[in-house]
Amino acid sequence: MNVKKIYEKMVDYRQFGVVLLAAGSFFFMGLIIPFEKTAGDLNLVAGASLGFLLLSALLLTLSKGCRNKLVETEEGQEYLMKK
């Protein structure tokens, strides 16, 4: 695979992962902050928070894998040093 494409995927995965981490954190704060809650609301917010956080972890892991692929090749190392 092309080094430039791997680098772009790495950056995209990391950016999406950070955005999903922030969104998941806001959903989690919705569990902590007191408001009129029903059991369905709590389950929905907890599920959304868990889903966003798990997807964030997956994307950040994929980003790390792309970075490792780049570090393994000399061309990839040079590309990382330029950016």
C-alpha cells in the first residue's frame, strides 16, 4: 500500500477517534449530571456512551496500527519525519 495513503488513513482514524471520544465523554457526563431520569433514558445514554467510547478505542487502535506499518518501512519513516 502507498505510504501516503497509509499516513492519510492514520490521521483520519486518529481524528475520528478523538471526536468520538469527546462525544462519548459528553454522553457519559449525561449519566453523572442529575436530571429527571427514567430507566429508558439511562439505558439509552449509557449505551450511546459505551458505543462511542468503544468505536473511539477501535479507531485509535487502527491509527496506531497504521503508524506501526509506516515505522516498519524506511520510506514510511521518512514520510513521518517530513510531516
